[in-house]
Amino acid sequence: MKLDLIAVLAILVLPLLLRDGFILSVASVAAIYSILSLSWFFMERKAGWVSLFHSIPFGLAAYALAINPILIVPTFIISLLIFIVLSLTGREKFIFASFITAVVFWYLSHYIVLTVNGELIGGEEGFSFPPIGATQAYLVSSLILIASLASFVAISKSALGLKIEVVRDDEVAARSIGIDAMRIRIISFAISTFLAFLAGICYILYFGHASPEIFSVEVALLPFIASLIAGKRLLSPVAGSYAIIIISRAFAGILPEAHLVLYAAVLILSPKLSRWWNAESG
């Protein structure tokens, strides 16, 4: 765990030392999506729920801040409630229910429109927000990423972390020893949703714009693909996110959809990757 945190810290400091605009841009996007991937990783690895819905809290946070910051709390609650309701379908159906919900929301997001001073804004164009600057946005997202990793380590070693793992492994057994499984599930979802919200806020602070693309299937799949790439360690979602962003940016001029090719390759090779990472962890 400590080596993972040191490695991430070194990766985050490097772009600031190099002072290259392109490297800082790539690192900023990678850090933002690493936070999103960590939120997914916590729900999947710690709580045992495989979600393809994290694009929703991620996008809603960006939209809420762009439209009116007062909407942050209501949209967070809505995202959490959707997670809880979908979980009632059971673990096996949860992944499909979450993905269908994400796709439906992506479609509906094109119709989020407001009237401001007699003019319509939103829709496919999305909403704008004053960015805080590349360096400042990178520092904010980097600090949140480090804090998230440290928090995960702390939670893993705490009584709450043990309860989350017990509920993940066997809810019936957890109830038999007096653990409120539903309460623990809600807490796990709240932690994961909160982190996805922070990622969405970092996104709008850096890009200064949020459009329906933020709810896309590509964003919904990114945390899942990132974790498949890099294995089951705490650093895995961070390493996988960096790999996806670096590859997509490196080949942007030659193959604009390079990340989709990577997605397809990882999904095809996922059985072998899973066996490899299981062997490594064993």
C-alpha cells in the first residue's frame, strides 16, 4: 500500500517538474479519470457490486456545478438513490441494470435544456463553467487522488472496512452476526458516489464545459476497462486510467478512436488478463 502511494505521488509530481503544457494536459485528464476509476474500484472490489453507472454521478456533478452549485447536494442524493434502487435487482442483474440506466441517461442528457435571458442553453452543446486554470485544476485533482488512495487504505484497515468485506462475501452471514447489511451497502455506495462526484467536479474545473458526452458509454466503461488492464491492486485503476489516456492522446492524430480499439482489445483478452492477475496475486 505504501509503495503504491509513493508511486502515485511520484507520477503526480513529475508533470509539474517538467513544465510541459501537453504533458500537464494528459496528466490532468488521467488524474481526473483515475479518481473516477477509484470510485468504481471501491464499489467493485470492496463492496462487491460491479457497476457500469459511474458516468452518471460523474456527469451530474459537472452539470450541477455548471448550472447551479446548489444542485450538487440534490444530484448526489439522486445518484445514490438510483444506485440503491438498482441494487434491489441483486448482484447478478445489477451490472446490466446499471448499464441500461447509464445508456438511457446518456440519451436523455441531450434534452437537458434551460432558458437563460430568453435563450436556450444546454442540449447537445452542454453547459459552460469558468475553468480555474490548467495548473490549479491539476493540483486539485492530484490532491483529491492522493487523499482518495490514503482514505481507501484507512478504510481497509478500519472496522468499517471489515464490515464492508464481510457483507461483500456473504450478506446472510453478516446479518447473522448482527451487521446491518443494507446500512453497510448504503455507506459503500455513498463513498463510491461521493468520489465519482469529486471526479466530475475536477472535470468541469479543468475543461470548463460539460456536454452529454460526459455521460457516454465510453466514460461508463472506462473504470471497468482500466481495472481490467492493471489488475487487482489499489494502484490498478490509476495505472489503467493513465494507460488509456496516454494511449488515446498519443495516437489521437493517427487514430482518433484509439481508446475504443484498446477497449475492444482488453474486453477480448479479459479472460486471460483475469487469470494472469489472479496468478500474480496468488
